[in-house]
Amino acid sequence: MNFDTLLFEVDSHVATITLNRPKAANGLNAALASDLKSAAKLCDMNSDIRAVLLTASGRFFCVGGDIKEMASHGDEVGSEIKKLADDLHMAISTFARMKKPLVVAVNGMAAGAGFSLAISGDIVFASDTAAFTMAYTKAGLSPDGSSSYFLPRLVGLRRAQDLMLTNRMLTADEALGWGLVTKVVAESELLESASNMAKELAAGSQGANAMVKKLLMTSFSNSLETQMEIEGRGISACAAALDGREGISAFVEKRAPNFS
């Protein structure tokens, strides 16, 4: 598919989505939020896609909502921002619920909704030049893009309060120390490292990857017994599937598995 505000390509069963408004620091406007929603749906529905890589062009990952576009809405700003947020939230929900892992490569500043989008990935790589800030309240706004869900789970309530209320800036290394990202790599190695991870995940068992995502999405809301029941049903389903049988056979035969 062709999009106006992002690049989309599929190679080796990996869909690479690149935010592509570099002259606007990849700020989220209505068009980008809509394109991201459509791209996420495509990744979810296309069975040839087994992993997704999200990154951005230019020096910035995403500086959040496009404030200039917001200002142009005048008295309609509230309703227009709600439309944008709805599209962004649909994209993030789809990425979170789809069976395929989402790898995020944060190539530069991630602020506001860009911060929110970055930390929603299953695996998050950050360039050593990346930086992270909430920035919402500085513009008189409150957080969106799932940050009030993911951030406290990743860093705890006190640190989430600190980030959201003070808008403090975190370096890539600080973000790693806080548990916001998975790995920090040199800027020149970012895309290759993230792409290799996405390809590795794409070559793995889609059923097992999907079950991992499902288990982790429910782990904070279920009781111990409920979560263990879901685990039992999940591992049973995986073991009975073709990938599970192949994985077990490969382990016994001491060879690399060839997942379908």
C-alpha cells in the first residue's frame, strides 16, 4: 500500500513502517494517525507478515502531536484532537493485540505521543542519540497514546508521575536503566540491529509469539489461578499445533526448528 505520511514495505516476512514527515519532525497530524491506523490493520490481517518494525525517517522519531495543525483548528480543536487520538489509539491497540511482535527502533527524539508510541513496542531499540520526554503538560495537554497504561507498568507509578508532571528528559541510557527500552545501540547500527531482531522473530513460531503477547497483556488484571489456567490452555494449544510439534521434534533431534 502507498501512504502519504509513512513508508511501508514487506521483506522476509517483516513489515517495516517508517514515519515519514521528517520536515515536521514526524509530528503526528491527522493524516499520519490515519495512515498508521491503516498500516497497523494491514499488518494484523496480512498472513505473510510475521513481525513488524516501526521506525522513522530523519533526525527525530516523533515529537508528538503536530501543534501547528492543532492551532489551525480554532474552536474545533477539541473534537479534531479526539479524532486524531482515536486513530492513534486504534493503531496502538491493533499493534498490541495482533499476533505478530512489534519491534520499535527509536532513531531520535521521542516526545509526547512519540514517547507513547515508542514504549508500546514488544521490543524497543534506541539509538544512543535518542531522548525521551512526555512534554504534554508543557503544552497544557494530558497524555494519550497508551502512555498512562504502559508507562506505570514499565517504570512504576512514582516514575510515571515524575515523567508526566515534570516533563523531565531521559537520555537513551537512562531510558534503558528505567526499563523503557530493550537495548541501546550506536546510531549507525540501529536499523540493522532492529531489523535483524524483527527477522529473527519472524522466523520463530507465530503461535508461540502470539501466546506470549496474549499472556503478558492479561497478567496484570488476572488472578494467579486465572492466569495459570490461560497459561495451561495456551501451552497445550501451542504443543498441539504444527509449530509446537516441529519445535519439540527439533529439540529432540538437536537441530534448528523449521517453523511454518
